Amino acid sequence: MAIPWAAVPQGTRVKIKQSVFPQDPTLIGKTGVVVAASEYQTQSVGVALDDSTDVRYFAPSELEVTHAAALPPDREAAKQRRSLP
């Protein structure tokens, strides 16, 4: 059994790239911000493009991360602690 997780977290800046799925060729190269990502729907990520107010959905393989969102302070602190055996 696999544990699903959101491949691209909300708040991440992304750039649209060509992938296996056919898409509108005018979208390739545009940038935006991830506004909808869920561990329940890992096959699609909602992106608000910079020149539009609409949310478009893409597969994670169609997105290239340009600037990752910062983790919450408690998650950053947890990464600094030693892992338990």
C-alpha cells in the first residue's frame, strides 16, 4: 500500500513544461503559483498562472519547480533534530 503525498506543495512557483499528456502549446513556458494540491488527488495540481485569475490543473510531470515554498517553522525545526531509531 502506498502513502499518497502532494508532489508540489501549495505556494510553490512553477513553470509549465511539455510532458506526455497533450496540452495547449501556448501554455508551455508560462509561470504561476500552485494554489491547489492535495494528497487525495495526487494526479493533478491546480496552478494560477501569472497572467490569469483562473486555476488550471496540470499533472505533476508537467510542472518544473522554479522556487519552492518554505516549510512551516515546526517542520524546519523537525528536520534539524536527530531521527529516532
